[in-house]
Amino acid sequence: MNHKKLYFLVIVICCVACKKDKQQLSFDFKSGPWRGVLEVQDHKELPFLFEVMDDQSLTIFNAEESIEVDKVIPHKDSIQIKFPVFEGYIEGKFIDSTLILGNFINQSLNRVVPFKAQYGQQDRFKISEKPLHNITGAWETVFKEDTTKERYNAKGIFKQNGNIVTGTFRTTTGDYRYLEGVLNGNRLQLSTFDGAHAFLFEANVTENKIEGYFYSGNHSKTSFTAKRNEDFELPKEDSLTFLKEGYDTLSFSFPDTNGNMISLEDDQFKNNVVIIQIMGTWCPNCMDETKYYVDFYNQNKGKDIKFVALAFEYAKTSDKAFQSIKRLQEKLKVEYPILLAQYGTSDKQKAQEKLPMLNHVLSYPTTIFLDKKGKVRKIHTGFNGPATGTPYKKFKTEFEQFVGQLLDE
């Protein structure tokens, strides 16, 4: 064998060996604390914390919220993390045993957000200096879209303990769920990530003013200004959505997950109080509301009350939309029917076309109360979830009292 052939053979053997070593490269998903980061607009980092368990499941933490994720699929040097209710998922590669690089992906919305995770880090945001202010309390807030000039009001509700800040923003359509972060000097940073919401707030704080930007994933950036106002209240949730003149009830016919067309004219709804939930499986506020409704439904099965949910899905096909509905039903143990009212978009104007008797569909979720005669008695827009504290407790009390009143009629 001449020298050229021998040299070529050595190169081939080395390449095969290297390829084999690369194929065998594998990492364990180290149990313990991790810090995840999503890259949003302006190259800002949206951090969140999670812990990997010995069984390779993980738990995401946002203030008082813990989200258990059991669909974690490591394979050699790659990993996929699927969230329990929502469509979005994380795909990444292990750079080494302590670093993962990848993306947070939502296929139906064509969104890809860069992601990384570092093992052993336990600070959501670093604490670098003492806070110059305390923002505990209520804040009258205005969000303004810089491109469309659209404005909307909100109420900031915060608690501060040293540098650590938790709380949320309430709007007329729902709340921004569990926000957590820090106040360093006069710089406020808050974030949350739950598999659907990816929110970052950065602002400068003075004694009576907060001013900054709200980032949603890497697709939206909105400026906001807030001022202290303990007396500020949003419009009442029962005054925003109503029936058009000439209507006193709803009418619809949509398929359930078994392909059966369900209508309010069906016998199962007759002579019952009916709670109609306008929602989407992609919507975290709807998930919070559904958890509460499932508990209430299970505790009141022997009474003359029925629940039915109308799902408005952005999944591109009906098959994918029904898959999302089934996933939500399974994870939250929803026994009442969830009907597919729309797929391919979650546009509220399109949703209103499906329910033309309403003045508009302002919010996912929206709840419509029908009495035993099938008449609409109240429409509640949005949902104050558990992150809002007192408003959530107030909602539950008012809901149970009003339903009780309808049942007694």
C-alpha cells in the first residue's frame, strides 16, 4: 500500500471515529435549579426560573405560581420541553451539561423566540443595589402601542419586600398573571413565563410614577406609564359586553370533540341555569378561569346547572384545534363540553361574527349567564385570576351568589 492510500485510509478512519463519537454524545438533564432566558425585542433578556426533578420532569416558578411540566424529552444532545396545556414548546441542544441553547416555538402563530438555560443559577434578576422606592400598592396605568397609537387602561397591583417585587396588571380583559422581579435603585424589572405568556416589563421608578416598556415575546413592544392611585378602579366587568337590541338569548351550534353538533336548544340545557364560557385553549386567563369552573362544576353536579365552553382557536386546522381542546380537557379534567367555535384565528371581530347577537367579543375569556328559561341575565367580560388576590376572591363570591340566585328562581 503506497503512502497516499495509507494516508487516505487514516483520514477515513478518523472521520468515522469522530462521527461515531458525535453520535454517542449525550447529556443528562441535571436535576436542580436552572435559569431560563428568552430573548425579546431590543435584545432584552426575559428570565424565568425552573427546577428539574430526579424523574426529569420540571417545575417553572413565577411568584406564587408553580407549573409542573412532565413532557420533557431529552435525546442525546437535544431536548424538547412540551407544556401541559399550551401549544408552545421549547427545543434545544446541550452545549455541555450545564448550558442549553434553543428556541421557544409556537407553530400556529409562526413565532420563534431564542432560548437559553443555565444550570445552577437561582436569581431571576440580579440584585445590585438598594431600592430607592417602595411600589407596594395600586397604580393607575396606561399602555400605549407605539405603532398603532392604541391605548388601554390597567391597574397595577404590587407588593415589595426589599428588592423583590411581585404583582400583576389588571385590564378590562384579564390580568397579566404572576409577575416577579426586582427594583434596583430606580430600575424595575418584572417577568413571567408560563408556556404561553412571555412577558417582560422594564421601567424607571420615581416616588409616584413608573414609566417604561412592556415586551410580549419578540413580537410586541408597548410603552406604559403608571401613577400611584389607591382609589383607581377599572370599568365594571358586567358593563362591557351586552346583547344587541332585539335579543334576549344566544343561539349557536358548534361541534364537540366527538363531532356532535351541540346547541342551546338541546334537551340537556332545558330548565337549567347555563354558564357559557367564551375562551381559547391558548389563553392563560382562560386556563385560570377553567380551573375555577371545573371545581365549581364538580361541587354542584346535583344541581340544575350546566356549563358549556366555546373555544376560539388560532390553530390552523380543525384537527389541531381539537387536539388542543382535548389536551386542555385532559390536563384540567374538564367534564363539561368544549365546542370548537372557530379555528385559524383568535381575532375577536371574527369571533363576534359567530355570535352576532353580542355587541362585541371584547375578551377571552367572557362568561354569559343564562337563567332556567334560557334568557341572558348577565355577561362578565374578562377574568380576575388568582394572581390578582382580592379581586379574584371577590369574583368567586359574586359568581357563586349570582348562580345561587338563578338556581333559586
